[in-house]
Amino acid sequence: MHVSRGVFDVESAVRKLSSRFRRHPAQVSRLEWPVISAVRSLFYFIRFIGHAPLEIRDDRFEPWSYGVFYSILCCTLHTYFFYIVLRKFTVIERNTPILDVTETAKVISNYSVLMLNILGSLWTRKQLVEVTNIMKQFDTRMRYLGYPLEERYVKVWVFFTFVFSFIAWAVIVETGIVAFRETFIENMIYILGYMTNSFSTIKFSGIVLLLGQRFRHLNEVAQRSKDSSMPVQKYLAVDFRVIHQLHNSLMNASESLSSQYSWPLLAWLISLCGHSVANLYFLIDWLVSTTESVNTRWSLVACIAWWVVVFASQLLLLHIACHYTSSEANNIGSILFDWKSFAVSRSYKFFSQRIESSLHLINRRLNFSAAGCFHVNLPLLRSITALLTTYLVLLLQFQA
């Protein structure tokens, strides 16, 4: 019997197998970074107003390709609105010269801070991307170590920020239309710059709080790993060197962020303090000496009072965020130093490593500096409150 032998074609077999695999591609699921899903709505709103020239691509933040053009467009629009407001102020006749000078100075200072924020965000966008990438790498590594972060507090903070901002600015717009007898468009042109600046402080404070959350989480992991060396405690331990590396990466990100926002932080504090004192001064003066009708008077009081609330809340948010993150970052040094000292006391082999090599963990302190003038924390807020109160009392001695 004759048997014909066929030639096995390798290339055709590979093509058939490849076509079958292409029909049913493997589904690879990628977990989205929880921070992106939590802050997505706030991020797009801040980018819309020109303070975040970034984009979300491949589950990470990257510089936006159209960020330069959009930032220039936002600067042009705000400059045009600033010109409209200044031109309007030149034709308004006020009863007191101090009110005229104060309102003009407030608008000029707010516009200057606004331009500094928009252009500064554009200039430091790559450094900000590096900060977010460090936080993402930290979260990924903590998840692999068995200590994932929970981002529900971030979602609550974003929701509360949106609700409070919407209520505050809606009340200011409504009362301002009644008190100053303006149209909605005129009132919005004046308010837009202030509202945009408020969200720039929210952006900075939010990033600082995210870093503080990670420092706090790392402190808890370090404390549990330290306690796991004791016979009574049973925790999933993380190596000392790993915690040291994670802390070092977070410190680098925090110091980079502090350097990026050094001058904007000083500008925010000066502008917010000046606006708070001016509005409180005119609020108290109008409550005491005004003779206008009841409806106009109380609408004006409500409008100025909500302005004070907005400025005070921004001051409070900045100081709380910086103080919280600095405190959590500076606590890790004592935890790691005590852990290493405990390890040295239990095992002779650790004596070859000098304890002095861990002193830099305590000496390396994180502080958010306002252009090198002072550190932003809660003790500074107490000093600012005392100084502004004294200055306000002195101002009230003069009749507006």
C-alpha cells in the first residue's frame, strides 16, 4: 500500500493559531488608581478654570498637550474681566475715599495672585506630575505589602468641598445682586477671579492632605511592624528598609511640592489676610453707622459676612493641611529610631550598624515654607489671628 507523505507547513499552522487567539483576546483587567476615581470631578473642574494643565492618561496624571494654549486663554479672559471691573470702579462715586482705594487694591491683589497661580501651575506641571506618580507608586507598593489605603475619606472631602463651595458662592452671588443692584453677569465678572483663586487653594490643600494621609498610613504600618517584633503582637511585618524607602519617597514629593508652591503660598496668605481684615472692617462699620433701608442693609451684611467666611475657610484649610502633613511626616523618625534601637538591644549583630545612621530620620523635618519667610502651620494661624484682630481694632478707631 502506498502512503503519500504531506509536508507540514509551520507558517500556515502559526497563522491559524494566531487567528484563533485574535478572535478571543485575553481580557486584562487593570485596577484604576483609587485617587483618580475619587477626585476626577474636582480635577476636571479645576482644569476647566485653568489651574490644572494636566490630563488623565493610562491611569496616571500627565502634562496636558493643550495646557499652554488653554492657560494663555484663561489669562486673557481674566485680564479682560479685570479691565471691565477696574473701568467700572472708575465711574462709581463712593462716599468715602478709603472704600474706593480699598476695593481697587483688593481687585488688583486678587488679579495678581490669580495670574501667579495660573502661570505657576503651567510652569510646574511636570514637577506636579512627578509628585502624583510618587503617590501612585506608594499606593501600589502598599497594596502589594498587604496594607492598601482606603480612599473613602477622599471622596467625602471632595463632596463636602463641592457642596460648601456651591452654597457659599451661590449666597454671595444672590446677596451681591440685591445689595449692589447689579445684574447677574456684572456680579459674576467680579466674583469669577475670587472663585477661581479659591479653587487653587483647594487644589494645593487637597494634594497636601493626600500626602499627609500617606504619611499617617505609613506611620501606622511602621508602628505595627515595630510591635510585631514583640512576642505578644502578631502583625504582618514590613522590613525596616522598605519603610525607610517609602518615607524617603514621600519626603521627596512633599519637599518638591513645598518648593513649587512657596511663592503662591505667601501670596495666598497676604491676599487672604488683607481681604479678611478689609471685609470685617467694613462689615462692622456698616452694621454700626449705615442708614440704608433694612432690606439693602441686611443683604449687604449677609454678602460681606459670607465673603469673610470664604476667606477664613481658605486660611483655615491651608494651615490645617500644612500642619497635618508636616506633623505626620515628622512622626515617622521617632518610630523608626525606636524600632532600630529595640532591634539593637535584642540582637548583638545589629551593633555593627551605628544608631547614629538613623538620626537623619529625626533631623529631616518637613515644613511648608511661604517663600522662606515662615512655616505654615496652626501656630502661625494663631499668630495671624492675634495680629489681624489688633489691626482691626486700630482701624475701627477711625471713621470710614
